[in-house]
Amino acid sequence: MPLELALNDRVRLRKPHACGGYEWTVVRLGADIGLKCDTCGRYVLLSRRDLEKRLKAKLPPAPASP
Ligand SMILES: [Zn+2]
């Protein structure tokens, strides 16, 4: 089943980023998925297949600001 992602979804990966953060925000969708590290702000591109392999969990969206 394909992974369903939307912009601004937050995800947790199996391995921490170099900065120690596990949580990422989806900032680009397409053949490759752009993720921004929630801890250090670094941007990375992963193929959808790579992301599916590394994904541990989707996180609930951050509450919308009023
Ligand atoms: Zn980071």
C-alpha cells in the first residue's frame, strides 16, 4: 500500500539525523519527498521508496494555530 503523505505531515524515522532529531516535516511531494529536520532545520530529499523503508511512524499534525 503506498504511503500517504501530505505537505506539513510530520514523520518519525528509524534512525536519528546527525543532529540527534528523529522528527521531520514533509515540505515537498513528488517522485522524491523533501523533508525538513524539526530539530536543526536541515532539508533532505529522499526517494519515496527510501522514505518508506526509513519511516517509523507518522506523527499527529501540529495543532493549527487559531
Ligand atoms: Zn537535524
